[in-house]
Amino acid sequence: DAGVIQSPRHEVTEMGQEVTLRCKPISGHNSLFWYRQTMMRGLELLIYFNNNVPIDDSGMPEDRFSAKMPNASFSTLKIQPSEPRDSAVYFCASTPSGRGYEQYFGPGTRLTVT
Amino acid sequence: GENVEQHPSTLSVQEGDSAVIKCTYSDSASNYFPWYKQELGKRPQLIIDIRSNVGEKKDQRIAVTLNKTAKHFSLHITETQPEDSAVYFCAARSGGGADGLTFGKGTHLIIQP
């Protein structure tokens, strides 16, 4: 199994541009989570999906952030327009069906907004 | 919502000594407490976890203890080795279903040779 796949691994963009981060969960996992990691705030949960349905998006910082999961094997996190304070590492994680506990993290996307 | 406090933020120990990292949580309904290890530039990886119906769990040199009454849990690493150097995060999960994790701020563990 390839594990959770995220792309791109690194993204550098200018303020005001749209950014789309992508995630492919482990096959058979039915829950998917988006986290953001910064030095100041640590690891924060942004949003999670269960069976492709958004369950809790209370961690999404503002309306500039949106996430979708059109099918069980793909999710996107979009920032529009991006700002320098959005610079962080964004992790996607997925959870096996029937367990709902252990979360497997992807390699992360390092986003730099200049 | 859940709030997780983690201490210390940095811990330096001599190789071979033990290391202890402590966390407290606020939501008495939390029922799952994992510990993640993150090496520089890498993803967090689960090293051990404990559920609220268990008081202690051990896996080789790593052990976790849970005190539900006091709402705190700890990670113990014995006979520390250089490869144990990393940032360690505790986390808590509330309620049922596949809820997200609330993480502590992390402990940078440094193993001195």
C-alpha cells in the first residue's frame, strides 16, 4: 500500500493566488482529515470527512479556505485568495474503516505564500 | 472543545536515561489518546496509543499511562537512544465515530550522547 498521498509536496505562490492541495487516502479508509502545522500554533485540525461527507469544519480559519471530497479516493483543500499567514505544512490523514482511531498521515504539503 | 496541554516543550536527557512527557486534557468525554513522533521534515507517525478503558500500555521501551480521574496521560521512554531524538505530540479524541484529534504543542526530545 502506498499510504496517504499528497500533492504537491512543496508549493510557493504569491499572495492573492489560488492554491489547491490534493490528497489521496489509503484505499478502504472511510475518514479523511486535513491538519495544518505551524511553529506558533502546532498541529490544528481544519476539517474532516466521514464517507465523503464533511462532518466538522469548525477548524477552517476563514472563508478563504474550502475543502471537498468528491469521492472516496480524493480530497482537495483550496485557499483563495492566499495570504502570507497561510504559510504552513498541510497534512492529510485517513482512518481505517471500522476502527475510527488510528490516523495515518500523508507526507504533507509545505506551502509558502510570499 | 477539547484542550490538550503538553509539558515540557523541550527535554534533554543523557543516552540510556529515561524520558517522561506529560499531557493534560479538558474534555472528560475523550476516550482515545495517541502519541505521535515527528522527525524533522517528516510526517507524524503513531508510536503508541491508549484507550480510556486501559490504565497503562507498554510496547518495548515505550509506555503510556492514563489517569482519567485527573485527566492526564504520560509517555515514558526507557533506555533512550539517539534515534529517539524527535518531536513528540500527544493528542486526545472526543466522542464516538471518527472525530479529529486535538494535539498538544509538542515536546522536542534531545538525546545527548
